[in-house]
Amino acid sequence: MKTAERRELEGLALEVRKDIVRMTGVARSGNIGSSLSLVDILVYLYWKVLRIRPEEPHWPARDRVVLSKSHACPALYAVLANRGFFDRSELWNFRRLGAMLQGHPEMVRTPGVDAPGGSVGMGIGIANGLMLASGFDGLDSRVFCILGDGELQEGSIWESAMKTPDLGSGKIIALVDMNGMQMNGPVKDIRNIEPLREKFESFRWTVVEADGHDFDDLEGAFALALKRADEGPSVILARTVPGKGFSLAEKGLLGYPSSPMNRERMEQALREMESATGGTGKGEDL
Amino acid sequence: MKSTLEGFGEGLLEAARERKDLILLHADMDAVPIIDPFVSNFPGRAINCGVSEQDMIMTAAGLALGGKTPVVLSWSAFLTTRAFDQIRTCLAIPGLQAILAGTHAGLSAGEEGVSHQMNQDIALMRSLPNMSVLVPADAASSSESVSLSLDHPGPVYLRLGADRVPDTCTDRNADVRAGSGRLLREGDGITICACGIMVHEALKAAEILSQQGISAEVIDCFSIKPLPSQQILASLRRTGCCVVAEEHNLIGGLGEAVASLSASENPVPVRCVAISDRYGQSGAPRELQEYYGLTFREIVGESAQAWSMRRR
């Protein structure tokens, strides 16, 4: 990846991270740790991979994104707003009564949200159906399913993952945001999901590993997964840091993942993010 | 005599001929006689999802999101319970169009025993906003239910039985839709609302009641949600009392729906013939019907009670 391209993606990721901090700060709730870990992945996906038309969100031939770890919807909302699916001012109504941006995604309300969610463990199954539908219509759409590592504890994930390789032609690429944390602590201490590579391989998926915060690595991982897509489903295991970019969240000092942000924390997070990247952002105050 | 499952199969073939977007998904139900004709008529449009109801519903949701009309078939006992979260999250909340056909419902699972006899499915499905619930009484009504469901927005739960049932729906040309009832017999002494296998019992009960001087009006309430409220209320205004008969637990079914309607709009005595909040056991469906008190005799008895308390 060229330096200028990487710089551009880093700048977009910074804007998205700041918007996540602002929206969860204004809402005083929302899962910030799980959202911040996903940012670089979503930025790469939405700016470099997806065939979409933000001005025509229901374009039939579009690629689909199923956010299975839907508690990270602040990240998705901030990406969709910055990608032009709706006005950024919607972000400040996140979780409010009547808002377009619900606490967990409600597809009928939000342009750019392709699938229902809220109850985890359902992404691969929905992706299977979307892939079948595009096959019936002879479309070349690809389906991207974003999973969390904690939600792989749900049995329904594996029910669906077992089916995907047998669904014939179609392109499903799953990505696991391996931030290592779930609601009550480290995934490995609560219900160990490892060895994950071997699990997916034994389910006949191609496994690609990547650093989920390194755009060069993500570029290689997506390229490999897409190259293999005709042969069957691929999954990118993306190592990430929970709360990436905000020290309190990275260190797990926010406590319970949905603990409310406050003005002080929000300002601290925005300052940290600006200084870490040399202030490439717009410097907008909120 | 055919089962409502067989009737559904016929309606499904008809609908699939007209609608190229209709896709059948089932959870390893090849042994059910309706699958083979579908597969041979529409190769490539039937998907055996294996024994995985949750994945089947999620796949159906994906298909619906991609512009297809999924029709899902499984045992009602497993479809409505194992995949309830998926049904709620992936289909009901977004209001996606789909038919959920739950077969071997009620006592028709017979000898399979309690685990397979599903008498709580109506309660589960009708509690979901956006979900409609249809319970056909005979094969013809069941066949028609497929097109009624496709003409209705959102997901529809279609409750099917595997046991052969007598024909009750005589007026083939009636203008029905999801939300209407079939008036099978007119009367002004008592309103009998029934669904599924209890419609036939209700007609038998009405015959006996007429000999006792009570003129019973029988409504086939095949559409439990939306309920044919105006039709039921109009009948209650004439009769002043009601019996509801259903092959379902007393809690959460048609009986409660009608009682609740009556309580808020026109309070009259409403008595229910249903399964009295208990589980079943192995036995032939007809034996079970006798054992659990789901016959015309109970309808006659309850009708006499309700009639004695009628309010007009």
C-alpha cells in the first residue's frame, strides 16, 4: 500500500474513532470497546473493498455486510455516516427515542444496514441466505459477515458455518474481530473458543490471519480471501485491541463494556486520538 | 380426507408455479410426502437445511433480504421453539415476508409423544408483533392458506397437522383473506369459534345443540392473528355467549384471543375447550383427542354452560 493511501485510511479511521467517542459520549451508553477494535477493519472494507452506492443504498447488485456482532454498531454507524449513507448529525441522536440509529441496528430504519441484528450468533446464517439469493438472481454480489470472537460461543454460528461450504457458488467472507474480550472479561477465561483456525478449517473454511489495525495486513488478507472466494468461504481472523485508540478502554479501565462515557472521558479520548496521530483530524469540538 | 399438511403441499405447488421467487427450505423433511412433488416440479428451489432449524430461519431471512420469498417447513415443535430467537430477530422484527409452516402440530404427532406434540406454538407465534398466525381446518383451507399468506405482509406462521381430517370448508368461493373467518353455520343462540381439527367437532356439536333447541353459529377462525374481530363481535351481539374450541394449550391460543376481544368490546361469557395447561403423551391422535377432552361432547357441555349465562 502506498504511503498516501495508508495515510488517507488512517485519517478516515481517526474521524470514525472520534465520532464513536462523541456518539457514545452524547448517548452516555453504547459498546465503545468493541466498536473501537473494529474501526480499521470497517474503514478498509467500506473504502477499499465494498461495491456499494451510498446514494442508492438498496442497489440490488451491491455487496452485503452482515454485522453479526451488532453491539459494535456505533462503529458501523460512524462508518456509514462518513461514507455518505446519511447525514453525520444523525450520530448525535444515537439511542434516543425515535432516532434512526438504534441501540442495536434495525435495518428498516437505517440506510446502509443490510441485515437485522441485536441477538448475536446469527450473521453467518443470514449471509448464507443472502448468498443463495444473489445466486438465484445471477448477481456477483459478495457477502461480508463481521463476527466477534465472544459470539463464536453461540452454537448457531457453527450450525451455519457447517453449511456454508456446501452452498455452491457464491462469495462469503467472514471476519472475526478477535479483540479477546467479551462482556464479563477475557474470552479465553470465560469460554475458550480456541483453536479457532483449526475449528474453521475443519468446517472447510479457508482461514486467513491478519493484524486488524494494520492496513497493509488487511489489504493482503482481503485480497487473499477474495481470491479464494470462488473455491469456498473464507474467514479472516483479525487480531485487534479492544478499545483501540483510547487508553482507558484499551486497558479495560472503563469497567463494564457498556459503562457510560462522560464529558471528561470523552474529552480525554478525543485528545489522545488527536495527539497519537499528530492531529490529522478536523479538530471539530463537540 | 387429507391432512392439512397435504393441502399445504398442493397450495405450495400452485404458488410456486406463479411465483418464481418462492424457495422452499426444510429441516430434513424429505420423508414428508409434499417434498418430492415440489423438488421434481421446481428443481433447485428446495433446500434441505438438515437438522438445523436455527440456521434454516437465518438462511430464510437472508433469502428474504435478497428479494426471495422463503417458505420454511419443519416440525412445529422444533421450528417454533428451537429457532424462536431467530424467528423474532431475523423475520418478525424486520417484518420480512416468509411462510413458517409448522407441521405435526397439536396432537397429530400422536405416538411420538409429548416432546413432539406441540400445543404452545400458537401462543409463541401470536405474541410476536408483525407475525400472523393461520390454523387451517382442512386440506382445502390449508391449500388456500399459502396464497393468503403470500398476499399478506410480513411473516406468517401456518399451523399444519399430519393426521387426515374431514372436509369442513364447504364454500370454496368465499372471499377470505388473512384476518377473516369462515361462517360455516348461522345461528343466534351461541357463537362457537373454532380452528384446526376443532372446526369439525364444532359443526358436530352445533348439530346436537340444535336438537336441544340452541341454535349455534359456527365460525372457522382459521386466522388467529389477525383475528376476524368484527365478525366475531357481530356474532356475539346476536348470541350473547361464546365457546372457543382449539387443539392448543388453554394459555395463549384462540380462546384467550377471543376472550380478550370480548372482555374489552362486548363482555359476554366465553368458555374454552382446549388443553388444560398440561403436556400430552403417546397415543393415536383420535385417542388423545378423547383423552384430553377435545371433542364435540366438551363443546356441547361448555355451550350449555355459556348459554345459561348468556348476556344480550
